[in-house]
Amino acid sequence: MQLLVNGENVNLNDGASVAALLQQLGYTGETFAVAVNGDFVPRATYDETTLSAGDQLDIVAPVVGG
Amino acid sequence: MTDKLKLYGKEFESRLLVGTALYPSPAVMRESVSASGAEIITLSLRRQNPEQQQGKMIWDYIQESGCQLLPNTAGCKTPKEVIALAEMSREIFATDWLKLEVIGDDYNLQPDPYGLVEAARELVKRGFRVLPYCTDDLVVCRKLLDVGCEVLMPWGSPIGTGRGLMNKYNLQTLRERLPDTPLIIDAGIGAPSQAVEAMEMGFDAVLLNTAIAKAQNPVLMAQAFKLAIESGRAARNAGLMLKRQTASPSTPTLDMPFWQQTVTAGENA
């Protein structure tokens, strides 16, 4: 299935979880956070949160800010 | 005399809050924040791929800074966006503190008062300690207090303009009508003199970023703002004299030399 991750197309196995996606893309550590279709997904639920074709994900990390 | 800034049950020595953006380099940012004496710094979250290292850099700085973190929701235009970004911030930065921004106009980055109140209400329910970046409208500020904000951050002028305190009447009204609410002037401060003015008017603190980051010498400007904030606060505590219309000599007039009781030419005649 195809997803949009940070605005870019990503292919992932059907029914895969957020955890699987993060592993595929190489996200490690705890300095990022995830939203699916604009809703926050807590870190503790990455394994159980399954994705569907067309889902839009935002993966964010700290940046400078004013 | 202890004169600490109290926000959401925490006490701070410094009344200057600074942003971490727009500096010429991370090293200058670190040195400037340190020179400013700030104990509260603002940060944000943005999309990032694993190979990008800025997140790691910021993270390392956060660990060493010892500052209270104040993640913002800069760029958000709806309460839904704000809530999601706030939750992501809380997870990453491990703090309930949030600089709430809901932008209502792209041109002058003016806060959306309706969105602010709606977002603040939900965030307070979710346990956030909300510091809203708001306009200087008394009624909007009251609504924000009603929904549970304990601190307000009215703008001096639009973000990044450096125009100082644009509407002093409104700001003075806020100060007088909300005497017990911590009020932080956020945005628009371009020069230390403007920060002094805000503190003399009785605002509890000032939050700024561009004025330091875009100075020719950011570290020196950070020191200048530190001194300005301290000066303005001391002046407020000391109590300013009242302005008056007519001149009044400060040097004693009694026993002025060369003075003689004169008689007019008419009286000699």
C-alpha cells in the first residue's frame, strides 16, 4: 500500500503498523513524534496502530523556534 | 528582596525568555542564550527525515541547557493542528508547558482569538500549561483566563517587526485590569529600550527572538537585553516619578549667587 509520509510517497506492506513503518524508514531513538491523518499517535501505541492505504503521516523532530 | 518570576508554580530569576531560531549558527545561539540569562527557551517541531541531524543537535542542546522548555505551535492555524502538535511536543520534550500559537493571518502573523480560546480550553483539559501568544484585547485575554490559562503573552507588535509596543493604551489597560495575571510581552520587541519600556509599564517578562538573533553581534545584544530587563524591572519596583507639564528646577534656588533684588527702570524714575 502507498502512504504519504511527510509529504512523500512511501510503499509499505498492507496492514503494517506504525512501528513497522518507522523501522523501514530508519527512525530510531526518541527524538521524534508521529501523527496519522493529523491525529497524534502516542509512542506506546506504535505496535498496535495499523496503517491503511492513503494514510498521511507526519513525523516531526525538535527544531529551533521563536 | 526576592523578586522572582512565578509561572505555573515555578520560579525564575530571569524575566527574559528567548527563542532559539534565526541565529547565524548553533554555537552563536548557545552562547547568546547563555549571555541572555534566560531560563525559559522556546522551540518547535517540524517534519524531519531520519538522516537530518538538526533534531539531534537541538536535542543535545536541550539536555545541556537546563532551561525550562517552552515548545510552540508556530504555524498552526486550527485548534486541531494545535492539539496534535501539542501532544507531539509533550511526548518529545516531556513538558506540559506550551506556547500556544494559532495564527489567523499570514501577513502579520496575528493570533486568531477564536481559535486561541477554543484550543486553550481543550489543551487545559488535557493537562497542558498554556502560555498563549495573544493580541492585546482585554476581552480575549479574559476569555483565555476563563478557560484556564494562568499566564498571557500579548504581542508588542507583529512577530519579527521590531516595532516595539504598538498599542500602549491597550497594553496599559491589560496591566491595570489584570493586576494578578503574569503578563509576558511576546513578539515585536526590536531594541532593549523597548524591553525597558515594557518592564517599566509593569509587564512581568519579555519573550523575544529576532532582536537578538538578527543583531550584528547576537551575544552582545543578548547581554544588552539582559541588562534592559533588569533595569526596567528595577525601575518598576522603584516607582517612576509622575510626569508634569511645567519645568521644575532640580538644583536648589535658595541662595543663588549673583542674585539681587532688582527694581525696574520705571520705579527708578
